[in-house]
Amino acid sequence: MIRLVQELKKRTEVPLDEFQGFILKNYVKFLKKAVGLRSASVNFVYGGYQVQELPVDCCIEMEFRNEDLFKKAIESEEGKKILDELGKVAEKSVFLYLKGKVIKKPEVKPARKKKKAKR
């Protein structure tokens, strides 16, 4: 499995709603059809702690079964076309491969026991 993040910075002349609309309608449609994609999420940046200017406007997190399937999806005819279209609304598009380490596991509460119905 390979996890990656795609960081996107919109072009200054492109309105924010147009940029977000392209991502949610066109780009997500491409991702949903990508062979080997296990999961994906789109995160739009709206601010940050001590950030004067946003370095990115959107982060797309993806998990593929393996790196070859990711490359196959991006280098496909559809992948090249959507990345070309993406270049019209985004001035920066960078894919970052991730290797994570869990530092705190979520706390799981035990399930409540069901009460027996009185007869």
C-alpha cells in the first residue's frame, strides 16, 4: 500500500469557488475511477495557526494498493488529461509519498450491554 498527499495551490486569477468546484466535480470523478485506489479524501485549507499566506489551498489524501497502480493511474490518458485541466486552475500540484507512524491510537470504549427485554 502507498499513501500520498497531493498539495494544490490555486491560480490567483481563479476564484476559490471555481477551483473547489473543479476539484469536487472533475478531479474526484477521475479519482473514483482510478484502478487500485483504496481511499481518498479532499481537504480544502481555510486558514492556519500563524499563517499569513496559505502555502496550499487543497490537500488530497490518497491510498493506492501499490506505487505501480498509482503511476499507472496518473500516467494514463485520463490521468494526463485531468492533470492538464488541473493546470488551468492550479499553479502548483505536488505529490508527496507518506510513511506514517502511529503516536496515539484512538480510544475505543467498550460496547454497552443490551438490556434484556422483560416478558
